[in-house]
Amino acid sequence: MNYKVAVVTGASSGIGKAIAESLAKQNIRLILVARRQDKLEQLQSELQTHSHVISCDITDKNKIKEALNNLPDEFSNIDVLINCAGLALGLEDAQETEWSDWETMLNVNCMALSYITHLLLPGMVARDCGHIVNIGSTAGTYPYPGANIYGATKAFVEQFSLNLKADLLGTAVRVTNIAPAMVGESEFSLVRFKGNEEKAQKVYEGLKPLTPADVAESALWVLIQPAHVNINRIEMMPVSQAPSNLATRREAK
């Protein structure tokens, strides 16, 4: 792999942490971004590579910009951006949701992802080297009850990825959207149900979901492709899951 420095957002747990661990084995220098300083420092101590920690809310534009503009020299030329930070909040029907939950999902899944991409993309283009990997979701393709804004944000990630690639034609910068379905061994459902462990555990009862390591393997695979190959999109599901049929409702006679 020719890449030297990668930013991983959402690196403190789940898919982001697994991707950081995978990239560390490739001797890539890592910039780890997440809110929880203790989790980042623990991960940093475990990785067998040089790493730099940025502990802040991904939606804090001023802090993100300042941190990325003041990196140590050995981390300054960023080749890879893994946009992994994201979340779902709630599973209620749209008319029963809290606006604050919608706003948080839009800010994290769309605005923060776009902002950090906007910060780092010019440098990649100037050096004619780079790869943006966005972690989307099958929720951006297949609607399901309760996904409402979450699904919409992941549809944004899909189209943003494709449109970035269109703009980058003529450069060597690559863009990939990885869209996993159900992923276990992470805090995703615990966050979605706001700390309700019983609800979170029931999501995975009786089936074997994808793991963060499965998604990390796909992320590594797209990065190690020959320089002339761009993988636009990967959609992945556990064998215990499938796209749903369109819903119907029949009136009782």
C-alpha cells in the first residue's frame, strides 16, 4: 500500500476501531478522531504504529479545523480519510420522533462527514494521491420502519460519494462507499436505544450479524487495490439478513 497517513473518525469503538487496528498492521500512521479521550488513548497504546489523537466532538468545526491544521509534520500529508463517525437515534415512526434526534443524526452523519472531507480533499488533489472511504449503510438503499432520517442520511452518504468521484475524474484520488447491513459487537444499537441494553441485545438475538472486523477487511481491500482501480461501492449483509419486500397493508373486510 502506497498510502502513509490515514484519518479515522469514530475510532474509539466498533467499525472505526476495527479499521484503525487493521490499518495499523499496514504501518500506516494514524490520526484517531473521536470524543472519548480515554478510549482513544487506550487504542493508541495498543496499536503497533505511530498515531496521533484528536479528542473532540466531530461536529465541532472549529476544533476539528484547528486540530487538522496543527498536526505534527509526520502526520500532515493525509492520504486516506475514513469517515466512520455516525449514529442512529431511535426507531420510532417519523411522527413520534424528537427533532433533536433528527438534528443530531443530520449533523453527525452528513454535516460533519462533509466538513472534514471538505478540509482534507484539497490537499489530496494537490498531491494527486488519496482515498476517501465513507462508511454508509444499507439503510441508505432499503427503507425500513423507524429508519426515517437515519436512512436518509445514509442515502446522502451514497450520493455524496458518487458525486465526489465524478468531480475527481482526472485525478488519482479515489472514493468508496461501504454500506454494511446489521453489524454486531459495537455500540450502534446501544446508542440507538439510548443506553437500553435489553433493547440493544434483542436486535441480534437468534442471528449472526456482521462484525466490525468484517467491515474493516472490506475497507482494507478497497485501499490495497491497484492505483488505477476505484471501488465505488460495497454492499454487505450477514447471511441471516436480506433486503425486505415492499410493505403492504390490507384493509379488513
